[in-house]
Amino acid sequence: MSVLHGALGMGRKRAGSRFTETFTAYTVSSVLDEATGLYVDAETVLYADVAGHVKFPEMTVSEPGQAGQVMAVQDIEVHVTVGATPGVVVGVLWRVDGSTVDPSLTGRVFRTKGPPQAGQVTAHRYPVVSA
């Protein structure tokens, strides 16, 4: 084992020990309810009981002006174990099923807006927005 692999392994283990939330990663599609004849949203679970945490990198919300309008922006990330969620793509939803440190996160939903950082990382960091 190289020094790099050893360091990454230790870093990933340490990152995993700091995960305080559990997530369900899923997609939503409209399906026809045969009984009512109406379309309803149906969840397709991709991954359940995924350990990770939500990170709000900015302590304050920035307010960039665009075309005369003020928009509040805050970058949010969902961090999970490297390799735990390989099928997550843009648009996949993350529901916080529980948190050991902040119960106010439970039930919140985030939408993936880009691929995670990859390579020599201790956790996959998915950029997300509140859904």
C-alpha cells in the first residue's frame, strides 16, 4: 500500500466517523393512478440509509443582484462515503431521514445540481439546492 492510499483510507474513515445524518436518495416521476385516473408522484428509491452529513459552507446568505433583482444564494453540499452512491446524477433528491446533531434537518429535501468531487477525496461532496 502506498502512502497516498494509506492517507486516503485514514481520511475516509475519519470523514465517515463525522457523518451525523442518514439519507434516502431517490427520484420522483408521475404515474397514472388506475383507481382515480389522476397522475400522482411516485418515488423510486436509489439508495436508503446512506450515512453522511449536510454542509452549509457559507455562514451567511449572499445576495447577488441579477437584472435588478436580489436573489439569496447559499451553497449546500451533501457529503457521503466515496463509492456509496454511484448512480446519483443531477436531479436526484436527498431526503434527510434523521440527524444525531440537528433534528431540524430531518425531513428536509435537497436536489442534486452537479456531480460530486472525485479523485483523491475523503468523501463525495454533492452540490445540492433545497427542493
